[in-house]
Amino acid sequence: MTAGATLADWLARRASERPDRDALRQGEQRVSWAELARRVSALECGLDRLGIEQGDVVAVQLPNIVEFVVAYLAITGRGAVMQTLHMPYRAAELETLLGHSRAVAAIVPARAKDYEAARSVLDLRPRLPALRHVIAVGAAPAGALAFDALLDGGAPRRVPLAADDRFLLLYTSGTTSAPKGVPHAYRGFLANARRSADALAVGPHDVLLSAAPFTHLYGLFTVNMALATGATMLLLPAFSPPEFAALLQAGRPTLAFTAPAHIAACLGAKLFEGKDLSSLRYVQLSGSAVPPALARAFEPLLKGGKVMQLWGMTELQAGAFTRLDDAEAVRVETTGRPSPGTELRAVRDDGTVAAPGEEGELQVRGPSVFTGYLDDPAATRAAFTADGWFRTGDLATIDAAGNTRLTGRTKDLINRGGVKFNPLDVETLLVQHPAIEQAAIVPMPDPVLGERACLFVTLRPGHTLDLAAVAEWLAARQVSKLKWPERLEIVEAMPCTPTRKIIKGELAKRLRP
């Protein structure tokens, strides 16, 4: 079933095999697999009436709610391509992304807190000639279509779906450069989800909770694994530390998929104290490097559950992860071995493969790796080596057992007077400082040395910090003075991706003359 499967195949099988079991849980709302299939069919019919054709791009900007999953399955069931848009994006980002993808429709909330999403997209239509429809979840403003009005039944016109069809269009997070479109076809992508679910011991009786948004591939990976296995999706519409911690207890998930920053925020606020987390077999951390101290502080709270790690990218989905039977040191200090069918290597600056334990650029190849950026042949050529490996931009070591340890990003290296160093190990130490909530070290221009290190931090409530205290902390931990930051900037909040990865490029812009 895996090699040639589509999402429609998986949904049909789940609805046939387990029609009355919960597919989705959101608050008090329960949606069975049979009911999910019915709603998807109804929306397919509605999209058909709107003239959505095979290969059309339909953009979705929704939180982790039932309507997101219905839209995902209905758009792809029509043979169209779903484009995801992150919830924090506003008119400037939306105009760029919708224009680049040439989306013919956008499904958005009528309103999200103080943001009138549907009205904002409607206002963009004069500058987006391809955009024919704005579909609003909630009370649709004039000019938009109501999502629920498209669910009035009927039989959709069936279209032939093939494993090599494109079904998903993602955009890179743009943490270091302008976002790029990443199209994916079913064949390798769904096989990656199915085989990863097996390796991660995800089964039909599991309840999956994602703190990551479904508009981000990490969150969507959990949806794909649930569809592949028949597991139940426990929906958290939007992450906040109190709501996440409360749902871990009230919703009784068996598996949770989060980012290090999610867990750090909850630990810092002591939100896990008094919570019963015993339902969790494991919590998987991804989205940014995991400080081992964080993993070791969190795992005892799981009462027998384990902390796991995953490394992935928009361009390939799951690239590597730890397994339940891995030793504790492997689970908390590395991102584990490659996902089934995936190959990884670390490459030196001279293009040769690094020895076990030696740092190099992490490169990957395998059936889930995309084939090229949308309408950007130059970026595609630069992204792949002559022998077909994708250049991730991550720095890593790979040990003799195949376990990968992320050590930074190639673009994060600081070149101080010709001596380059990776700031990740310093950042890992600094977030253990009692005053520091988040830390990011970025290069700042210097007329003599070329670059020096600038430390940006957010502080824990009630704390203060100066550069001398930072130096004292690092000196006590025997960090080379070369790596000490030479400027401190205290900020109220860090610019972050949807999975709470700090966008260092935005911080670096603040240091430009």
C-alpha cells in the first residue's frame, strides 16, 4: 500500500477499517474516521463546484483545528495541491507567497484574535490575479465564501490520483534567506511517513498531540503518521504553555511532538508540576537543537516515558530520529539514525566525507527528498551536489553507529579575524544561566576583525544581566575567550519560526549599520 498510496487511499482505508473510532479530538468535539471521510467528500464536492481543478494550488492558513485536516484531505483528494501559510503571516508575507504559488483559492479564518484574516486576503486580490476565491472559516465577510457552505453534500467528481502527483507545496522558514517553494509528490513522501511511523512505534491505538502547527512540516508529519496508522489526532489549536501542559494531562495523549522551546517554556513556568504525564510513551523534540540538560530535566517527569529527538527539513520530512530502544545518551544527545530509506553523510570543506565523530556539513539523499525548488533552478542547482546529495546547511557529526549530532548551521559560523567558530555550544551553556530564557549568538560587523559575536537574550522574570556576568559564567565553564560574546542585547522576544526556532537573520539585521 505504501509505495503507490495517496492520502485519499489512506483515508478510505481508515474509514473502512475503523469507521467509529476517533480520528480527531478537539475540545469536546469528536470526529470519527467515517465522519471525517464524509466531511472531506462534502468539501471535495464544494471545491469541484468552485472549479478547483487537478494541479491547482489552494492555500490554507488555519490553526490546528478540524477544518485544517478536512481541507488538507479534500484539496488533495481533488488532485489539487495544498499550500500551507503560517498563522503569524500577515499581508506582506501572504502577498509574496500567494503570488509566487499562483494559488487559485485561500482557506483562512474569518478572524484570528485581532486579525481579520479573510478581509486581509480579500484586500490582496487586486494584486493577485490568480486568486479567485477566499474561503473563510467562521462568519465570512462580504466577498468571501463560507467554509461550511461548501459542505452541503453531493458526490464529488472523481479525479485519477497517482503516486507521482504533486500534492503539497511548502515554503522554507526563511531563517537565513528569502523563503523558497518546496513541492512534494506522494510517492516518497508518504512512504517516509509510513515507514517512520513503524520505526517510531506509532499504532492505531495511539493518541498523537502536536504542539507544532500543521502549517509547518513537523506538525503535518504527525497528521501523515496518524493517517498512515489510524491513530487519533488530539488537536491543540494554538500553542501556549498553560494550554499545552493542561492538554497533556486532560487529553491523555500517548505521543507528543514538540520543540525544545515549548518544553523549556513549560519547565520555566513550572507548568508540569502536579501534572499526570503518565499516559505519554514518549515526547519527541524537533525544530531546533535540543540541549541535553533540557532533555534530562524533562524525562523524569514522564514517569516511565522517554524523550526522543527528530531531525527533519521542509525539503524531506523526517531525516533522522532516535528509537525507543536507544540508550539514554543517544536519545538526549543526538537526533539518532537515519529514517528508513534515508542516507546521511557529513562532508568536510574539501568535499570529502568526514570520519566518524568529525564535524562536516550534513548532506542527505533518499526517496522523500524533494527534486527542486518551485520556479528556482538556480537555487535547486546550488542545493544539490554533483552526485545527487542535498546540502542541508546544517553542521553535524555522525558517529560509528550512524547517530547524528547537530552542531550548528554553516551560515551561523562566526569568522573573528580569520578564526571561525560555531556558537551553538556557547548558546547551550548560556540557556542554563538562571537569568537567561533564550539565547542566540550572531555575527556583528567589525572593521578590524571582520566579525565579532553579539549575544541576544530574553530574560527570565525578575532577573537582570550584563556582559560581565556572561563572561563570568563562561569563564567558570572553561569556554575559550575567543568564543565569548563581545556585545549583549536584551530583547523582549525573539523572532521565531512556527516551531520556535530563533530566526538569527532577523537579529543580524538589527546590527547592520
